[in-house]
Amino acid sequence: MLFRQEKTGMSMLRHHKDSFQTMTQAIRKTVPAPLQPAPFNVPQPSVTTLDNGLKVVILSDRRLPLVSYRLAFLSGDSADPEGQIGITSAMASMLTEGTLNYSSRELAEKVERLGANLSASASEDFFVVAGSSLSIYGSEVLQLIAEITFRATFPESELDLYRRNTLEHLKFQRSQPGFLANEQVARILYGEHPYARISPTPADVEQFSREFLSDYYAKKLLPNDAILIAVGDIEGDDFLKEVSEHFGSWKSGDVAVPSVASPPKRKERSLTIVDRPGSAQSNIVLANLAFERNSPDYFPAIVMNQILGAGASSRVFMNLREEKGYTYGAYTRLDVRRLAGDFEATAEVRTAVTGDSLREFFYELERIRTDLVSEQEITDAKNFLTGVFPIRAETQEGLTNLIVNQQLYELPDDYLQTYRDNIEAVTLEDVQAVAKKYIHPDDLAIVVVGDAQDVLAQARSYAERIDIFDTEGRSMDIGSFEQQSDEETAVVKGTWELALDFQGQSVPVTLTLDQNDEKISGKIETVLGGGNIEDGSVKGKKVSATASTEIQGQSVDFVISGVVDGDSMSGTLSTAIIPESLAFEGKRVS
């Protein structure tokens, strides 16, 4: 009897266990219901304009004893005068490097003692002086903002350091495929528009002088071209008294309004290749003009972009990465600014699949124009956009940045309060309409940074107009890349001493190669470690090889792609532990 009871008990336990497992499996297969939207209640800030034209925006946020300030000017790098390209960014870098009352070191030490932040920065559209601290030090930080705004001295020693660092940075930029792609996209899309410039030249930087910057500084920073935004543990009337004390005597002036050329209207698709000989990958950008930031199409466009390519569940990402395995990531974005904007689709792919990747990009760009997206896709996109928006305002700095953008881009007064309603109002038809309006596959600018000979063979069918440039932006003869495939195999056997360009620094690399016709083997030695090459190849003058090594217990591959010209070799080295491919060049020494 006892045995039967125990047996019955065990049977019941097994039954309950099986039921629990069945229920658990069912739960795992069921997508949980979305949470209710988190409340987002941001009060309207108060707005006051001083007699000198300075607009003061105050939002009291007493959640934490913190204050954040932004003194923002309504023009940035794009307003740099002709012949003075880069001067606004130079002024931003130099503003905290010394004033009438503080040396660069003294200013940095005072900011550190306060536990505060003080900086200046320039973008294409704006110039911003920023400060933040505990609210008990808010008055001192506001005084420091006034100090660098009115009394910067641009010391010659600091300016010389800025020039030298910037010149080195310009050299480094030229080794980065992302910069080379952006440079060509800006040039092609914007023509004579200021947005066509994304960087000064070495000649621009070398001409900057203390007198040059001081004169521009006096003309540029005017109260009637500025907005002072304060967010945090602030009492409005007391703060306005402090603002009047520090900024009330600031003299207004004539705000320069530069003449801005319209971007060119595109009438054909074009292919532009930036040649990086031996590159193991191609950086692809497809782009066309879109709209400015305060366009009424902004909300349906960002929903469309979320579906198409803004994240890891988007269409182009799932296609090119998850289904095809061409890349680690493929994306689209809307680069919308004050005066204009553009749509871009981007990916970094293996050189061998450049043409295949272009095919899939064009497939997705056409599909979102011709077919309505699904209800599930638009629901997921809306949930993400409305869900992430309140998170941006959870910190005081995040809330400050939202208000700054609202003010600088002249967005509606209720922009923050109605953001989620505007997202929810977007329909399937709205998504298709903005896709048709702002994605133009027949007029796209295709820019590919990679090995021009390999890229040209795969991509030339996508455009009748084809241009090829070197990494310095110089035009190259397309005929030199149309060589026959029976090119004689180069002799690469020997020891090569190479110089690797790593963030503007020359890093030595030794490559030792053995050769048997088109097959090569050998070893590589770098400061990160060495590795053996077992299955490399030479095709014509092109060298391709992978060296495997171990760094801190992890297996690491160095991917080498080069071009040989006699006893000279140039190309790129890439590895998973460094985000970008690194350019190299060198000589055979034995």
C-alpha cells in the first residue's frame, strides 16, 4: 500500500513537471505584450530676449542638483569665409586654451576643482560653448563661459600645438576609407554648397595665426546671433540677473549672412571609385539629396529609414549581413542639417562581393518605393522610436541636448511634447510616399573606396559615368585599371620592411615571403605579434594573404592586401582588433 502511494506520488510529480515544461516552452514562443508607454512630461521652457538680442531659454529641472548650459551660435563651419576654411573649428579648439585671466593650465585646473565640464565645439551648422556642474557651482561655471566667450587670447604656443596636431590628423584621415568616402559624397552631392567641405587642407591650417583668429573671434561671437540655454536646478529670476551681469553689456553687431549656392540637381547615376590598391574590402556609400532638418516630412522619413536600414533588424542589415553574409553591417541614414540633407546607404564589404552588395542595395531601395511595408514592420519601427525617445531625456545632459536641437533647428514649441504622437500618426502610405520622394535609385551617387581594378570590374555596369580618384583626391585615368587578366605574375619572394600608418604614426612591419608560382607562404612580424602565412597568393601584381597568430590567448588573423611594383609594395593590413584597415608601404630589403 505504501509502495503504491509512493508510486502514485512520483507519477503526479512527473505529470506536473511535464506540464510545467510544456507551459514554459509555450511562454518562450509567445512574444510578451509591449509595456505601456512611459510618461514623458517636459514643461515648456521660459524664453526671454535681452536688449542686445541674446535669447535666453530656461528649463527648471529639479530632479538632481545639476545645471547644464549651452551658449549656441547660429552658424558653424559651413559659414567659414572663403580662404579661411577650418577657422571656426580652430577657434572652438583654442577657446579654452587661455584667456586674459587664466592660462590654459589654470583654466583646466579650475574646471577640475569645480568638478565641472567646460568646452567649445563646432559643427557644420552651429558653434556651441558648453558648461555643466553641480548647481552650487553654477554661477562660477557661467562666469567661466563668459570668460572664454569674451576674453580668449589664443596663445601662440597653444596655437602652434593645435596646428601641428591638426596637420597630423589630416594625414591620418587620408588613411581612413570612411573619410575618403564621405569626402567624395559631399563633393558630388553638394557641389559649390558649403556642405561640400568636410575638412580643411594643410594649407588652410598652416595660415592660421593669432591675429587671424582674434579678428574672426571678435566678429563671429555676437549676442544677436546666439541662444543661451540653461537646464537644471535653476531659479529663473535669479539666473536672469546673473545672465544680465555677465552678458548684458555684450554689444550686438552685424551678423554676416554668407551667400549659399544651391546643391546641384542630379540627372544621372554615377560611380566614383577611390583607389586603395590591395584593399581587402570595399566601403560602399549610395547617396542622394533629401531634405533639411525642419522639413514636415521628417517623421514619416525616420520611420521609413528605421524599417529600411537604421538598425540590426532592418531590411538592408538582414539582407546583406544575415542572409548573404557580405558584411558585418549594412545601414541607411538620413543626414539632415539646417540648410540641406541627404539620404545614404552604407556598408563595408569584402572586395569580392562589391558587385553583389550593390545589387542587393538596389533591390531594397526599389522595394521600399514600390511595395507597402508590412503592418508588423511599421509597428516595430514606431515602438522603437517612441520607446527610445524618453530615454534620451532621462539624464540632464540628454534633456539639454533635446532642447538645444529644438531651439537651433527652429522646431515647433511643442516638438518634444508631440514627438511620439507624430510618430504614431505615420501610415503605411506615408512611408511609401517619402521613400518615393527621397530615394532615387536612378540618380544615386555611388561611391566605393577600395581596390579600383577589382571594384571597376564588378560595378561598372551600374553607371555610365565613372570617375576614379586616388586617396589624395586626384583624378586617375580609368584606362590604367582595365588591364588584361593574363598579367605576368610578380616576384614577391624576399623580406619586406613596411611602414604601417596607425593614427598618423609609422609602425614597422616585417613581411618575409616564399613563393611558388602564384602561391606564397611566410611570416609577418608586428608590434602586436607575429604570425605564419600558409596559403597566400599573387595575381599579377596583387598580393593577398592571411597570417594567423595568438594575442592574449585569442586567435587573431592579419589580412594583408598589397600591390607590388618592382621592389616596392603598398596596400592595407586589417584585423578584427582594429576597426579600420591600415595603409602600408615599403621596400624589399633582401
